[in-house]
Amino acid sequence: MMAVPYIAAFDLTRAFLPHMLERGSGKIVNVTSVASFLIWPGAAAYTAARWAMAGFTKALQAELRGSGVTAALAVFGKVRSPYWTHNPGSEERLPLVDRMLPTLTPEQTANFIVRGIERDARNIIRPMIFRVLFLLNTLFPGTTAMLLRLGWKRPQEIVRKHHPA
């Protein structure tokens, strides 16, 4: 969970950043998920890795100010990718609210990133409804947490292990 995306992004940034700083220009775009801002049950390791990516990007934004090099965080909802095949059970742990939103294609996310780079955005967030959810989470964290728990059930093997009959 930490190797990709966080450690890979860190290592790539460490490799390329000195050259970008030397020439005084460049754009670093780190891609993550809404788990960088919202927490839901059943995704602790996934969420921790995404918070690391968000923290890393925010730190870069602060440290690179005035250098000519900028950093952006691209935050997406569900994207159609092999991730779901290689991580069985992950899709079932998504909050119910996710089922009401469109699944993005890799092409759509690439286009959003390109447009974000063109307008020098610090944050690229899609679908846009997540901007509202992030604000609600800041203002009313308990309510947002309750909404994100809807539909989640603790796996039965964990229930049996901790609460034997």
C-alpha cells in the first residue's frame, strides 16, 4: 500500500526535483484518491497511504514556493483500472455514496490532469461533488463520517474472531 503510490512518488520526485530546481521550472503532479481527505471503514491501510501522498504534496507546495517548480495533487473518485481486479474486496468496501457517482476512465483522469497543469492548479479534484464533500467533512466531520459508513459491514470472519459465539 505504501510502495505505490507514496514511495514511488517520493523516489521519482527526489530523482527529478534537483534538475527542475536548477532550471527553475517544472510541475510535479501526484495522483491519489478521495481517501486523502475522507475516511471510511475497511480501508485503513489504503487511507494511510493516500494521506501520506497528500501530506507529501502539500509539503512540496510549501517548500517549492517561489522556485519556479510547483506541485499539484490530483484527487479522483473511482477510476476504471486493474486495481479493482488485483485487490479483491476493495470495491465492496467503497462507501454507498460512491455508487451514485460516475466511474472515471483513465483517459478522463489524464485530461483532467492536463487541464490542471495548464491552469497551474494546486488541486485537481474530480468528480466535482468531492469538493463539496471535503468542505462538509471539514465543517461537520461526524455527519460526513456517518454518510461514509452507510452500507459498510464488518467482514464476518473479523466479527467471529473478536466476538465468538
